[in-house]
Amino acid sequence: MFDLPVMTTKERKTATKFRKFLLDDGYAMAQYSVYMRFCGSYEAMEKHTKRLLPEVPEGGNVKVFFLTEKQWEKAINCVGQEYLEKKQQIDPEQPKLFAVW
């Protein structure tokens, strides 16, 4: 997760470049400044951390932390009704074109 300055045009471009790097490197956006990436081993985790560090923008605050699969499974997702309603308006359910029996 990160906090990057975005007050000037240059800072916004730098923040966008950093987010693009994350997406290109296989991260998925969980929230606007929270990205996650699955690593199947500690070696992979270290490899991606080493690739991430040089990309951290000057003036940025990036925190990296690691969760095991068991820890992730125990996560609790609390969602308000208003959020669900807005999400359904943005992402309506896809119609089913056919059913496979």
C-alpha cells in the first residue's frame, strides 16, 4: 500500500507511472492505493520486493507486508449496503447467454 503526493502534474504522472508498474508486474488493485500480488514462495516474494524498491517514487511512502494464504483466508470483508448498491449499478450482473447441463 502506498501514499504518493499528487498535488502537481509531475507528481500525478509519477504516481500513475508507479501504479502502471504495479499492474504490469502482476499486482491487482484491491483499493486505489492498495495493491496485492500472489507469491507462491518466499523466494518469489523477495524477488518482487527487489523489483519494487527501485520503482518507489521520491516523496512516496510505500509499505510492503506479507500475508500467508491462511492469514488471507481469515480476512473479514465488511461491506455496507450502500456500497453494494452502487457496485451493482457500476457492474451489473452479466446476462447468461446459455446454460450447460
